[in-house]
Amino acid sequence: MDRKIIVSGVGCCLVDRLYNHLPFGSEVFAPFLTRTEGDGGLSPGRLVFKEEFDRFAGVDFLRLLPRLTGGQQAETMNVGGPCIVALIHAAQLSGDAAACRFYGCHGNDDDGRFLLSALRKTPVDLAAYRLEKGDVTASTIVLSDPDYDGGNGERVFINTIGASWKYRPDEPDDAFFASDVVVFGGTALVPQIHDSLTALLVAAKAKGCFTVVNTVFDFRNEKAHPDRKWPLGESDDSYRHIDLLITDCEEALRLSGKRSTAEALAFFRSNGAGAGAIVITNGARDVSLYASGKRFTATSTTLPVSEAVAEELKKGSRGDTTGCGDNFAGGVIASVIAQLRQERRLLDLTEACRWGIVSGGFTCFYMGGTWFEKYPGEKRELIAPYYEKYLKQTTHAE
């Protein structure tokens, strides 16, 4: 296939402000850590809405921030969000093989202007990224502790949804549904899209799109019903219209209402006709993957992290873990693009996850989720050696 693969994504795009080297186990953090599910406190690996934290702590988070950070300034300000970061990375790896478009909105404020300026330096088409007047742009303050979990690192996210509350499910247009691949990324932070996800997936499948959903911590539903599993759209019917579901371990457990990865995979497989393929990441631990045989060759296996990346991190080549999952998703999507161009009858999920794993690992070498290339193809050139080493690592393991 010579033509470009058209990829359209809708979901989370925001400004990330990152603060690094903050010890979550310190006395400074202790009074503000969560005590019960959905109470609005801080919890490593999870996201909380700023308004809910303000209620929990009894103080505006921005007033408390200097205390938590020891007065340091944000180490970096970057483009964040599970949809846009995944699309940017997929576009950077794919080059001329794909055209990636983002659907969403931003506010008329400094953060919105920063996002527009930064996004214009990426290969993603912004024609459908619109202004929402009178609202602030979505943003997240990311507090990072690289020593957490035995040195694997973790983050806390304090999120302001802002203008994303206003983005409607009727805004993805005919061109969106005419795409080869559609990505619904981090829609829990774009509430109207998230609540209409079943209908959007049905519409995409009716047009023959390859559908990808990559998730984010759903604080809204965690707060509303901490004792129930999270909804994904209007009903569990969503899953049978998903060709590829990418989620992390905690999100998988909360979406399924189960207590183990194996049980969560069984839920995603059996619900309705089941998701076509499921990938569950777990930080620096093995990735679990399953494919039913619909769009990917049937498989059920696990893959390890990249030994080459781990060795580099031991040498001190470290940024932080922000955006690892988003770039993992982008690497998987880039492989899907490449395999669709090869016109394979069934795609190879293991191969796609190889690109995801080295992409997520490479993110640990710099601060923030988005890498701004000095020239087209730079990021692929940097990641390719890790892919080659990982291919040998996993082929040998087989």
C-alpha cells in the first residue's frame, strides 16, 4: 500500500508542569495522601481533580504547591495527554507513512497559546483543534518521585479539566470517521466524549475504522462510585467495538471491577463479543497482551521491559516517567500503521508491543511526555537501536 494511513484521535491534550525529585514518603506529603478511595487526596500513580484536592486539603492546591515542592519551580512545561502525546509519537515514528490529526479544544489563555505554539512544532494536523472561548486550557501539575517503588519511579497528577468539559461528542466530523485508524485517548478527561464512547465506537466501526482506546485514571467515576467498576461509555457494549484496548494495570482493574490482571483480561475478552486485543502495562513490570484473532493473530502472552533501557537507566540516564504510557501507546499505534500498510490479513500484536515497550522506555530519558524533534525522523533514529536490541532480547526468550 503506497497511500498514507489516516489516523484521527480525540481525547486528552493539556499542559503538563513537571516537578521532579519529590519524596512521596516524606512528612511534607503525609497529611495530603489519600485515606479512602476517591477522597481527593494525593496517591502515587493516580490522578485527582484540583477542585477535589482543594476540598480534601482545605486549601487551594496552588497555595500548597511551594510547600510540597520545597519552593522549586517547575522543571519543565510540556505538551501532555494520552491522546495527543500518543499521536505525536506515532506520527514521529511513522514519517510519511501516516497523516495524524487531533480533535479537541483549548482555552483562550497563556496555556492555550503555549500548546498551540508547541504543537505546531510536531507532525500532527491541528485543523480540528479549536478554541473554546471563556475557558481555561486543560492542565496537569505532575509531581514526580524517581526513587518511588524501588527506583522505578512514580508520579502524582493534579488535573484541571477546563475547556475540555465543553468538547462535545458531535464534534468529530465525517473526516474523523473516514480515517483508517481512530484513537480515543484519555477520554476520562474529556467527559462528554467519554460518556458517549459506546456510540462513537459503534459509528467508527460502521465506517470500517480500526479502533484504539488508550485509557487514563478516571477520577470522576472513582469519586462518584468508588465501590463500582468504572464505565467506559454508555455501557459495556463499548468493548466489542474496540480493536485494541491499551490500559495500565490499575486502570484495567478499575474498568473491569476485578482484582487481578488475569481476571481483568478475562473480563475484557468475554464482555459482549470482547475487545479484539488487549494490552495491559504495569510500570517496570511485564506487559500482558491478548488478541482474539479478529484483527491480530491470536495470542496470549507477556513481554518483559527492555533490558537495554534498564541498563541505561542504571547508568543515570534519567528524566522521569511522565508520558511513558502515552508513548507506549504511540509506539503500538505506529506499528499498527506500518502493518496496515503491509496489508497483512492479521496484524502482529507482539511486534506492535515491542515498539510500544521501547517507546515507553525511551521516555524515561527525558523530562515530560513529548519529544520535539530537531529534524523529521530524529526520534525514530534514536529509538531504533533499542528496538533492535529488544527484538534480539525477546526473540532469544522465545
